Amino acid sequence: MAAETTYRYRFRVDGRVVHCGITTDLARREQEHRRRWPTGRIEQVGQATTREEAWRWERQQAEQRYNSAS
């Protein structure tokens, strides 16, 4: 498996981020999210990266959301 196969993304509806995460297939993941948010669009964040680096980014995003909600 190639080292850089994981993508970081944000999913937006009407300009608002409703979800962010990581995936190996942006098109598939967008379709999955569009079941819940039909008008939404996926936005790739940065370049493809390693799974480890993507997980680190995803944890940071979750912490930021948690801290901003407190």
C-alpha cells in the first residue's frame, strides 16, 4: 500500500462545515454524506497523506470542535 493514500476532508452544506474526517475515497464518502445532507459538498483539505497523519488531523479537529462548544 502506498504511503500517501488517505485524504482529509470537510463536508459543507450552504457554506457551513457539518462534518470533517478522513477517507481513502473522496467520491464514495461524499455520496455517503449526501444521504443525510443532499445538497452538501466535500472539500479536500491539503494533499493526500499517510493514515497516521490523517488520524492526527482528525483528532485535532474533534478537539477543536469540543473546545469551541464548551
